[in-house]
Amino acid sequence: MSPREKKLLLFFATAGFVVLNFLAVGFFKTKRLEVDRQRDQARQKLDTAEIFSASREQVLDQMEWLAKHEPPPAANQDVQTKLQQLCESEAKTSGLTIKTQKPLPTEAAPGLYFHRAKFQFTVTGAEGALYLWFSRLNNPEQLRVASKILISPNKQDDTKIDCTATVEQWFVPLPPT
């Protein structure tokens, strides 16, 4: 081989080496960016998992309480009927007079585990009787509460109070058939 051919061969080898280095550097940069992105995603997932773990510990006792007091599945009509009968009997026991009662639409959005049966009662009676009625209706262990309470004085008898209250009962609906 002539010296010119050796120089040309050396020139092509050097040029090939430089081109391969540029390609390798570009390849390694893209790989490094991809690894950094994956590491950031893994950190985000770890942070999310730690947040979930911390929140789980905060509500663990509530979840255990709910599991212990969860009612058996029931039909909406049955729950509304029992709720109405309970409210009527407790009102009579407490010495209240029921003026009106009206069933409200059940809150039963798709995807919710618990549904909520509601009744609106308008009662009149003594203040102590009204508080006694509320204390009997509000029962967390049975997932029942008197909400949206509107109290006003009775116009005919100032020793009595008129009250409009919505009584709500949470329940597990029957599974779809």
C-alpha cells in the first residue's frame, strides 16, 4: 500500500470513529433522558403510594367501624317504609304531632356503595320532646341522621315548636339481578 492510500485509510478510519462517537453520544443522551423520566415517574408513584398509606392509617379505624356496623343489603322501598314507621313511632313516643310527611327521592347515584333513603317530616310539640325525638333518630350505628332541621315557633301555641326535618337512612342496596 502506498503512503497515500495509508493516509486515506487512516483519514476514513478517523472520520468513521468521529461519526460513531457522535452517534453514540446522541444515543446515550436519549437513553439518559429516558432513564431520568422513568426515575421521576417511579418517584411520583412512590410519593403517591406513601400518601395513600398515610391516609389509610388515618381512616383505618373508621373502615373497621364501618365494616362492623354495615347493614345487610335491602330494597329501597323496605328501607323507606321502616324509616317512616320508626319516625312516626318515635314522634308519638316523644309526644310530638306529625303535621306532614313526605318521601324524598333516594340518592342512588351509580357507582356509590351506599344509597340514602330520605323522608321529610313536619312536626309540632314541646322543645324537650323535639330534642328527645332527634336523639332517638340520630343513630350513627344504624347509619341514620336527622338533617336539614328548620325550627320555628308555633303561631297558635307559644309553648310549642314547629319543626321541619329531613331524616336520612344510609343503606346498602340489593345487588342488581
